Amino acid sequence: MKPPVVLSRGKNSFLVEKFGGKLHTHHGIIELSELNNKSFGESVKTHLGVEYKIVPFNPSEFFKHFKRGATPLMPKDIGAIIAYTGLSPDSLIFDAGTGSGILAAYLAYFNKFGEVVTVEKREDFAKIARRNFKLAGLKNIHQILGDAIIVAEGFKKEFDLVVLDMKDDVAFVPKAKQILRVGGYLAVYNPYIEATREVYNAMSKNEFRELEAFEILRIDLDIKRVGTRTSTGVWHTGYIVIGRKY
């Protein structure tokens, strides 16, 4: 067993990147050197005797434990993009607006034999994303710092999927049409409904087909002994527009 690993107890979990030093939790202090003699599925105790399970760091942990700069897409939205665009494991993907890198990381993980080109304007966000990619051990992400439209001009290859989570997404729609292969998809995420309408209209004007605009809601259940009901939390995050190049 090698780092990174996750120490989990109920809803509490901690990402451990090295097996040395001390981890301070609400349940006491864990001596991380003890992990050197442990295996996945075993437990490690705090100085107060509270146990934490040792589990592998995998994609389900990306959203929980990646460092964040920009507000990331939620797993429910990322899952919808992957499912509705039919992502295959040998795709060439252009991701404009890296942010914290959570979307790019998921796309790269499920695209093991392909490549993800991700572009970010802000150096501080790019630095955070770079750390996250290294932590996840992802080798098929090519990170570029710069303006997405200018960067896209330099590519001769055709992409299977273009994903936008950026300002000026409407301006990028014609360029996305140019760099996509026939049959490829453009997926655009936007937190505002008015901007989503503008993107939809721009994609329609540029003759994208099979256009869909939708919102994915997550509604949690409150499960108790007396019964189960919908909790008061409704997880709205943003809107997605997907279209295909014919």
C-alpha cells in the first residue's frame, strides 16, 4: 500500500499523501507512520482509540479531496456530460476552463487510452489543477495556460469532445465546431439560465444537431427509523447544453 490513501469514518474522511507526521482529527491524533504496516480495509486508531478505515484513493474521492480554486462541476453534472456524449476510452478531448481540474480529471480517468487537453487562463487556478492531476496520478492530461480560442487555433487534430466551462463560451462555439470531428459533441456548462439560452442559440446558429439543454437536480433522502422523506436540500448547480456536429 502506497500513498495517497483515504482514512474514512462515516461522513468524515481525510486524504493522506505521505505516511509520516501526525493527522489531527475531531476524534484525536493519528500517527501516520502506522500506515506503513497496514493494508486497505484495515483500521488505524487515533490516540483516543477511535478507528478510521483505510481505503484507496479513487475517482469517487476526486470531488471530496481535490484542492479547489474555482467552483467545480458537481459529480452529477460530470456524469451527465460523460453519459450524454457517449465518452469512449480512446477519445481526444478539449476542455476549456480547467478551474480546479475536477472535470478534466474525471474525463481523463474514464478516457484511459485517449488524451485530454485542458486550457486555463488563470495561473493560480492552473497551479491548483496541476497539483490535483499529480495527486490522482493522471498521465493523459495536457495542461495549457492561455486563452482557449488562441490555443485551439494551433491544433490540427479533430476532437471527439469539446467541453466549455468558461466566460465567453458563446464566442468559442464556432471554434468548437471547427475543431470537432463529424459526430463529435460540444458540451457547455453554465451557472446562469440567461447565458445558457445564449449558448443554445449560438449552437443552433452554428448548426449543431441533437441539441439538448437541461438541469440535473440532486435531492437527498432523509432516512430515519420512523420513515424516509425528501430532505430540504435541493442541489441545483447549473445548466448544461449539449449538441453534436454533423
